[in-house]
Amino acid sequence: MNKTLVLTLALALPLAATAAGNGAGKDSEFRTKAAQGGMAEVALGQLAANKGSDPKIKEFGQHMVDDHSKANDELKAIAQKDGESLPSEPSKAQQDAAQKLGQKSGKDFDAAYAQMMVKDHEEDVALFKKEAASGQDPELKQYASKTLPTLEQHLKMAKDLPEAGKGSSKKE
């Protein structure tokens, strides 16, 4: 199943490139990045829930699937209401990272996933803070403000994962 997920992500790249070009402006950029990031978190969470060796990694992965699926649905509803389209898949860089992660196993997988979640959620928090403070679309600003505490909680949880502070370069 994990290989299928990674292959599906890789094959969908042309759709992501087309969809990412829709719209203009800072709100559109936020919408695209938030959608791609959310989809990536779900895909990576599924991978962790299935492939993680530490029960805390598996549990965190499932938590990411649940929370980011909900946030993705909310963002889709806003975009549809605004007549905007969202990317249908994560970015190429996110797909490449998922493929690379999928090749790891055991503690190497757990460490790489935990570190990836810290980095991703640091970026997510910054993106959502910026939109909440200076976005032009009132609904997107509200969405960013509403979602931000959950992302901040995810960051704290990711930093508390057993392997989050260990460098994977020592294991490769």
C-alpha cells in the first residue's frame, strides 16, 4: 500500500503543476500552499500510520491524517464558494520527499518522519500566521486564524516525538 501511495503521488504531478497555476495574489498563493501542504500531511500521515515502528509515530501519523483531512475539506469549501480551484496533489518537492521517506524503514523511518513533521509544521505555522495577519480574503484569514492553534499543537507534538531531535544523517 505504501508504494502505491508514493506512486500515486508521483503520477499526479502534472495535475498539481496545472492546478497550482490557477489564481493570483497572496491569498491564492496561500490557498495553493495550504492545500498542497495539507494533502502532503495526509499522505505522509498515512505512510507513518502504516510504516512507523514506534507506536507514537503511528499514532501521530493517524492524528495528522484526521486533522489535516478536516482542514483540507474546510479549505476546499472556501475555494469552491469563491470559485477558485485548488491543486489536486502535493507539490513535486513534497512528492519527492514522500518517496524518499517511503524507502526508509524502522527507526530510520521514524526519525526522518519526526524531523520532517517538525520542519513542515514550522513552515505551516509561519504560513498560516502570515495569512491570518495580512490576508485579503476575510474567509481565508478566518480559516488561517482558526487552523493556526491546531498547527501549533501539531508542531509541539512533533517536537515531542521520540526521534524528532535525532539527526538522520548519522544513520544513512
